[in-house]
Amino acid sequence: CISNLRVRQFDVDAAYLLGQFEGDDREIHVRPPPGERFFDDRGVPVVWRLLKPLYGEANAGRIWHRTAKKQLMETQGFTQSEFDPCYFFKNNTAAAIAST
């Protein structure tokens, strides 16, 4: 039993927008939302290439986890659990992060 442990919970607004596409990710193109131009000056239909993953896009969760993992492990010194890939901890401290 661990006593005197403080638990904090938070939600990162628009977390998926913090994810970064990398070389092995496929390019994703979408139609412009209503109210935006659907055709260029020559009348050719346009699509937008996503620069950031969007919530609801098939790979957005994977991309967000990869970005968060890199930040936690490479710059903050956390270690990823062997048993649960969403759990990160820091040796010699009481710091731990679990994400879903």
C-alpha cells in the first residue's frame, strides 16, 4: 500500500493536434469544410493535405501516442512500462503517467 500519493487527472484539449506526422505516415487529404472553396480559379476541385492529425482520423490516436511517448522518454526521462504501453514512470521519483 502506498500512502501520501497525490493523484492528478487532466485532459489535454485538442491533444491530437499536438501529434506530428513522420516519414512512415501516409499523406491524408480531405475535402474542404462547408463554406470554403471547393474549386480553384480554373474550376478544378481542390483537396486539403492535413498537416496535423485530426480527431476521428484512423491513425490519429497512434500518432498522438507516438508523439507523447517520444516527449516523455527522450526529453523528460520517463520509462515505458513493459506490461502496459500507456503507462510511463520515472525511476527514483514518485512520478508516473498513464494515458489512454
